Amino acid sequence: MPSHLSTLMDLSALRDTEFIETIDASPALLQLGGALLQAGYRFTTVTPLTHQRVNARPENAWAATLCDVFGWSRPFRKGTLPSHIEHMLHAANIVVPWREGWRSTLRASTLGPQLFFHSAFPTTETDAVFFGPDTYRFIRALDSELATLVPRIRRAADIGCGAGPGAIAIAARCPQAEVLAIDINNAALQLSAVNAALAGATNVKPCYSDLLNDVDGSFDLIVSNPPYLVDRAQRAYRDGGGALGATLSLAIVDAAIARLTPGGTLLMYTGAAVVNGDTPFLMSVAEHLQRAECSWTCEEIDPDVFGEELDEPAYAQTDRIAAIWLKIYKTPK
């Protein structure tokens, strides 16, 4: 189990359990999150390239502030942090030695009034828990949809929940709903439990499941912000599978079609490679929906993301990678 999560409940023995009713969030990590919020902590997560460039500046070699430690993932020396926060960091067991100082193994980002713990930079671990610029776009688009969907949502699922922002956003708008935060990454489920507790989202239930295969029932709303790139290291939080990274996104579409209630909705923020003006992923979506009793729309949220990936062999014929918002509505019978 990753050392930075060793104080949290170990879910590895529960992988075959259909539903996890409660996951005890780490009291020490909750206390740390509360202290950061009380201190007025704010941090917006940037792209990895921006993060790398900013940290490479000579004056940023060592942390001097809370944001340096918990946002920019910079090493810090004893005495840099307020003593009570340094104590909480050690109590939560999310700190490792670094040269003549220490380094936090988690980051803390803010989105609106809420704080989210997720993996420290750089996210090289195979079980890294993602939170980044895509998250802000995802939640912004989701919030605009929830305004009209709230009255009919009784059961919802966030597939590939990561740090839990999607599930928590739904829970905040729909306190009457049962909201499943679904992932196959135990580290993500553990941090989702912590982040939900920090947000006071008591109706979020982290659940180990491969897509929807390990949970029962239907859903009024399914949301997802899946990985959509071709990643050489095949890191789960980043690699979408297939020739252009779209395999997982398409699998989520198929799973949702089968499990949405009549009148239910799938909302997905993902990326799609554009090749010679065509979008293969959307062409596949159209094929998969031909026989389904569904209608769908798609819009580009950002026409050009992760441009640096076009240097990779997998994208040799790709014009661009677009961030898209896919909405599938299951027709009532």
C-alpha cells in the first residue's frame, strides 16, 4: 500500500465486496485539511509543464509558504510551516525525508470553497490520484447541468472518481441522492472519503468497481472525467487505452447506456483526438448509440489541449486533441 496513505483504511481486501457502506477517513488528514482551510489556504492546480517550469526557478528550490508545501510540492525545512500544521502533516504520515528537509506526498487543491487532497507532483506513481486543470473544466460544466437535473436525481455515480470532485459536486446539489464515487484505484477511494468528509458530503459512498460491473441497480445520473491520453507508462489516471486513448471513454458510454434509468443522463468530460478533421471517438459513439434509445449532444470545451502529446508516435497523424463535453440522454419509455 502507498506509504502516503498508510493511515487510511486499507480497501484491498474489499475489492470483491459489492458495496462499501462506510470508509473511515483519516482523522489526522481531516484535521490537516481543516487547519489549511482555517488558515485561508487556496491553490489552483496547473498543468504539469507549468508546474515544472515554475518550480525550476532558482528561488523556488525550497518552500517558504503553505502553498509551496501543499500546492507546489516543494521540499521544506523544519520551521517553515507553523508548528501545529507540521505536527499534523507528520501525524497523517504524508511526509518523507528530502535532503536536509521534508516533502509532502500529497497536494491540496481548492475548487470553490472546498479542498481536495490528491497526489503530489510529479504524479509518476501507477496509483496516482489525479486532480488538475481538466477537473476545473469538468466541474464547471457539471455544475451548469446540475441546475436543471437536480429534481429527478435519486441515485448517481461518478465513474473513475479520482479525488472525488464530481461525486462531491453532485452530493452538494442533491443531498437527497445516493452518490457512488466509483474507482478501481484504492488510493482514489481513500482520498475521496477524506475529501467528501471535508466537504460535509455525507451522501457520497466510495465504491470499488470496474466501471459499473461491481455495483447493482440503475442510475438517474452518471458522470465521468476519464483519462483519455495514450501514456507510454500506462498510468491508470492518464492512459485511456487504445490507439488514441479513447477505449475507456467508449466503455463508459456502453456501461451507462445499459444502466441509466429512462430519462437518465450521462455527462462526460473527456478528450478526443481529431484526425484529418474527423473525431474517431465521436464516430464510435454514434455507432454505439444507433440501436440505443438515446439522444446525444457533444460540444468542444477547449479545442486544443495537451499539444505537447502530438510529438508522441501515437499521435503522428493527429491534428489536435480537443476537450469535449458529451451528454447522452436515455429516452423515457
